[in-house]
Amino acid sequence: MIITKIIKFTKRKLKKILFRSSIELQQEIKDLNHKIESLRLENLYLKIMRYFDNHDKSLYLNEIKYLEKKGELDVFPYEYVKRFEDSEVFYDKIEKLNYVLHENKKLFFPIEQSIEEIKWSYVNYIENENLLGGSYKEKNPHQYITDKFFVDKDDVILDLGSAEALFALHHVDIAKFILIVENNPLWSKALEATFRPYTNKVKIINKNVSNFKSAESITLDEIMAEFSNENFFVKMDLEGVEKDILQSNALTFSKYTNIKIACATYHNDEDAQIIERILKDYGFNIEFSEGYLLFLYDDMELKPPYFRKGILRASKIN
């Protein structure tokens, strides 16, 4: 009896030690990764500053002055004009997910994200990435829409690479219909929860956009087929494959005449030039978002002059 108790006690103690060691180890790894990332960014900062010490910086003068003043890198290298109020995070007992209120609409987030991560993400979408306008910084290189380039009433929206789908939710009352394409399973449950009140006008497609049909992929022609006579607003943020989708769906983009495209051009070094050339060949009118961004998550491919155009806006309207 005593031996059994000793064994049980010893097992409990060992389990606590192992658990504590595991937690401590995870924290040590997290701290180490943070230090490595800090060193990487510090080295990249010095590399960029050295480059412009010896090369023409007239195109990026304001951006470089901002970085020199800050003493470190910033994805969006511009001063704040105004700030967004901190958002409150709520819990939905039915969906069992956290959410923020965007214009009184629930924008849900994955259960894996903490409350602090959700707060930061939402404020970042509005304030830094400036996805929806509002001029929170001096220039807004990631802004999809402007006073002259926007979603019209009765447009069909294609949100390709939606992630949380803030852009789609923001326009859900305006659009005629919304097609959301997002293949990352992290977002599946959150997207379903966000758009549950709008199932009559929103369709979520958990696949990749591609130039061929398969169990995991869907073509733009297939997505757009039932809306062949509609006006389209296409938002593309596909983690670097935007140019491939545009090239492989040439017939689709040539066929439709009433179409606007807001396309990310910052994931790869030459995306802006390549995507501009493709869409001009398809007969689109082109403009870029203002300013530049530093895509710090692409250090392996981040080449001089380092700054990249963020969003290309294209339109072809009868």
C-alpha cells in the first residue's frame, strides 16, 4: 500500500517536472526565435541604409528619412496622421469564437488567436494596412479602394485569398453577391461564423484558385460562370501567386469587360512590373497605390531597391 502511494506520488512529481520543463523549454525557444528575428531585422536595416548611402535614393527619400528617424525597419514606413481607437474583443457562446465588431457586424477570428493577437490584428488591418481607406498614415501602400476606385452597388465581389475577409464583410451590404476563396483551414470556422447571417449573398469556397479544376483547386471561369453578365470587383491577395493566376486565366480576364481588380504586388521582387504588364495586355487601365512598403517577411528575395509597390488597381469598364 505504501509502495503504491510512493509510486503514484513519484509519477505525479515527475509529470509536474516534465510539464514545467516543457513549458520552460517552449518559452526559451520562443525567446530565442524572437532574438534571432530581432537580429535579422537589425542586420537588414543596416544593409538597406548602407545600400542607399551609395545609390540614388531620390524615389524613396521620405521613406528613408522615416526609417533613419525611427532607427529600425517598418513594413509601412510613414508617420501616423491619426490613430484608430482600441477595439474590444467579445466571445460568442454559440459560435464558441472571439470576434470584434466592425460597423456593428461580427468579424470572427480563429480560436488559436489570443485576445491580444485579435486586437492587434484588427487595428493593424485598419490603421497600418489601411485596407479600407481612412488615411491613418501619410501614405497608404496597402489600400484596396479609394474615392475613385471602389465597390459599386450591385458589384459581384471575388475575395481571392480572403484570410479574415474584412474586405468582404465591409462591403456585404453593398455588393450583389460575394464569393470568398480561402484555402487556409485556420480561417474556415471563423469565416463560416462571420458570414452566417449573409448566407443568401455570400459563398465561401475552401479551395485554391488555379488554372485547372481538382478536389483542392478551382478556376476563375468556374467561380465566375454563374455571374457572366455581372460587374465584378476582384480583390487578390494570394501570397505571391497573383501573377500566375492572372497569366493562367488570360481568357477569363480578356472575356469580362466590366471588371475592377485590386491586386497585391508586394510578395515578390518583380511582381509589380510583371502584373502591370499582364493587365495592360488584357486592356486594363492601371494605377498603383501611393507610396511603398518593405515586405520584411521575404528576406531571402528582398533585393535592392527593397521598397515595393503594394497594390495595383486595374479597371476595364464599358
